[in-house]
Amino acid sequence: MGLAQVGIALKVLMEKKRRRLKRTFICILGAVAIFFIYLNCNQKLNLDRANLAPLSSEKPQWEDPGPYHVAYPRNYKFIMDDTPTCKNTTPFLVLMVPVAPSDVAARDTIRKTWGNEKLVLGQPVETLFILGRPGGADAEQQQEKLKQENLQHHDLIQSNFQDSYRNLTIKTMVMLEWLATHCAEASYTIKIDSDILLHVPNLVKLLLDHRTAKQNYMTGCVWWNSPVLRNPFNKFYMPSSVIAEPQYPPYPLGMAYVMSLDLPSKILVAAPHIKAIFIEDAYLGMCLKHLGLSPTNPPESTMFIVDPTHPLSSCSLSKVIAVTTTSISQMTSYWERSRQPDAKC
Ligand SMILES: *[C@@H]1O[C@H](CO)[C@@H](O)[C@H](O)[C@H]1NC(C)=O
């Protein structure tokens, strides 16, 4: 092969290479162009969505809280709260009962039992129910029924968040918002679940006791060393990426906790500094800790019983403040028994 031939062969080779490069370049250019067109369209779509959003809801688009947090704080609004409680009255004690919108049976039972004790040891006591928006296919009908129910009793406080078990923390926080706004002049509140028997006279007696603090006071069944549960199959599972500490700060169990009414506004000041987890009572413990506060044990361990052995004796019923029950009928019969004065211990 002569030198000239090698030269030609090389030229052909380089020409081929250049063509291949050109093709590759055009391909890349094409891909980039398509990508940009796609991006642009997507942006337009998002813009359209954003423009449409005010039609469906007036809220701006919020960040998704993820599985372990709840959407709080947000500017939720009360869509029902025409109660005279704390507006025209100054109760000593406000009973706050979080309840599912559909659970009218529990509300009616409470209205007939411990929720109907209005003057206890000379102290005015009032009962309110707190709920969010009903969900599901019949939400509108449910809402209509709630309005009727409230017309009759004027004891429903409803906020416009979506009511669900996973949203309990939101319910607690909007409850505190309501109390901070309206009940700062009242003395104490108890947040109490709808399946609990409440012994109102025993509670008032405790609150009137001169040893009971009038401020920064929170009591109930206090968990001092509640572990953060790391089993992914547990209902209260919490990964260490969300909470690194092995334990929650101390907090009273959600079944029933008592607060002096200076606390709601203080907790609301702390709340924006701590991302709200879905475990409402533990979250309150985190807020208390941020405030440098701690709950107080009740004077007797017989006062708050989360996991009792049924049936309860007349003696334990006479000492209890709050105890879990298994049904509405059990709660009713315990309440009737707890009113009888002849308890023997
Ligand atoms: C909790 O409430 C927020 C606000 O209404 C809502 O966006 C969210 O879907 C609710 N979450 C659940 C699990 O119901």
C-alpha cells in the first residue's frame, strides 16, 4: 500500500467519524429540544392548574405533610361555633369532646350523662363537641344533619379540616385555638374522648383543691417514659428519621387530659416551632417540653384509668375521674352507678 492510499483511507475513515458525530449531535439536540418542549408544556399545565385552583378551593397549594405529620398549622376556619359557651358565660370547667361527625349516638349519650352536669360543687361546667368536616359520599347530608343537631343543642364546634383518625392532631390544635380565643377567662378544660366515663364531681374537687396549680397545669394519665415505637407494623410507628430520640417527652394520654386555660395560647406559640406529628398527645408533650413545662401526676393513680378491668367496682367508680369504657351502654350504666352515694371501699 502506498502512502497516498493510506492517506485516502484515513480521509474516508475521518469522514465517516465526522458523519457519525454529526448524527449523534443532531440526536442529542433533538432530545434536548423535546425535553424543553415537554418541560414547557408541563409548566403551562401547572399554571393552568394553579389558575383553576381558586375555583375549587380558595387555599393556596400546600406542601404534602407526608405520612407521619399532619397539615398543621394552616389557616383552618370554624364553620360552626354558635355556642354561647365562654362567649356569654364564664364556666369554671369546659369539657371538650373530640368526636367523629357521624357519632351522634355518643354525643347524645354524653348529653344525657356526664355532659349534662352543669353546676357541680357550685361551679359552672359546660360541654362542647369538636369535629372537622365529614368525608365520604354522603358528606353533604351528614353536614346538613350536623346543622340540625347544632340548632337543637348549640354545642358543636366545627372546623373546616377533613375529619379523620389520622388528623386527630389537627382536631386538638384547632380545639386549643378555639379555647385560646374564647375561654381564656375560664379556669380549666378537660379534653376527653367520647368513650370515656367522666366523674365530673371528682374532677371539680381536684381542680378546687388548693394544691392544684392554677397555671401551667396539665394532668391525666401521664406517660413519663413513652418509647418512640420503631416497629413498622405498629399503628404508632415512627421512623428515627422523623423522631431521632428513643422516647417522647412526658405527656398525659389522649383519653383525658386536664389543662389550666392559660396553656392553650402558650402551646399555640410553641406549635409552629415543632412539626406536628399525627400522635396528638405525644405532640402536646413535645410542645410542653419546648415551653420548658412538664405535666403533673394526679394525686391518686386511681383517678385516670386507661386500661381497666371491667366491671369496675363501686369503690373504684367512686374514686375515678376518667376511665375507658367499651360501649356507650357500659358508660351509661357506670355513670348511673357513680352517682349513687353508697360506694363502699
Ligand atoms: C387532613 O386534613 C387536611 C386538611 O383538611 C386534608 O388535606 C387531609 O387530606 C386530611 N388527611 C386525612 C388523612 O384525612
